[in-house]
Amino acid sequence: MIQQLLSAHVTLALLAANILISIAAFNDPRLLERALFHIGAMRRRGEWYRMISSGFIHGGPGHLFMNMITLFFFGPALENGLGSTNFAMIYFLSLLAGSAWALMENYRDLNYRALGASGAISGVTVAFAMFAPFALLFVFFIPMPAIVFAVVYIVFSAYASGSGRQDGIGHGAHLGGALMGVVLVCIFWPQAIRDMFDQVTGFLP
């Protein structure tokens, strides 16, 4: 696993950037405020860079840990399989898609704020599941095929986002990032979709 990580240079850089910038923001409220996804600042002052910068800060050590441990497990496999440029494309377009979905959902709320790499991580995780649908994941210690997790994740995110669920989690950003992961795999690696369906239908009785 460590050897695979060391060969995944973009994943390593993203892990380092997220950890270092998030820790800096924990100790510097001004940095946190400047980097936040803040609809008022974007619409009134044109600070659209927040669509990206908000993906490199987190709400606390637990939030940072969950996102980075997920990137640690899925990032190297996806990057080594697709190449660093393609992996970076999935990561950053999923981050932008998550931010765009949150913006669309909350456009009229100038006080809406959010932070975290969850949109990007969602895209990476779902893309991984499409390439390796029967890779076994442990979700809260429950074993689950990757494709099952991806479907449940997208359905729940869509439900939570559409219901206006207020639990402090950016379900819209999760959904936008995950859907971008699906779209990118469908566009650039259509053979992976055929292979995935062959594996799934082959598994069914």
C-alpha cells in the first residue's frame, strides 16, 4: 500500500496540501474565512476561487481525517490505474461539480458557508467503484462491494439533498461530486462501463 502511494504523486501532493492547509486554517481564522465556500462573498465580490479553495480546508480533525483516509485508500489505486493527469482531472472536476451543486441549491442564501474536500473525494470513490465494482469496502466495519456502496451513497445523497436535511453535512456537494465521477468515467472510459455491467450481470444468478 505504501509503495503504491509513493508512486501516486498527485495523490501524495493532494494529501499534503489538504493536511497542511487545513491545519493552518485550524489555527488562523482569517485564512479559514478567506478560503470558505461562501455564497455571499462569491456573488457580491466575485470571489469564485472559493469553489476550489474551500476544498482544501476542513471543519476539524475528524472531518479532515475521514476525507484523507478515503483519499489514501482510493487515490493511489485510481491514479496508478489511470495516470496522474486523468486522476487530477477526476479530482478537481468533482470538486468543482460539488461546489457547483451546493451553489445551485443554496444560490439565494448569501450566508451559506461550507468547506471540505468531500465533493472531490466522492468523485474519486465512485470512479474507483466503477472500475472495481466488487472490491470489498468496509463501511463502518460492514463489508460491502464497492459498487453497492456507490449506489447507496448516490441515492442517499440525492435523498438528503432533495429533502433539505439539516445535519451539517453538504449532501449536495457529495451528490455533485459523485455524479461527476460517473460522468467522467462514462465519457473517457466507456469500456469500464461495459466491463462493470459484465461483472455485475455475471455475478447475478
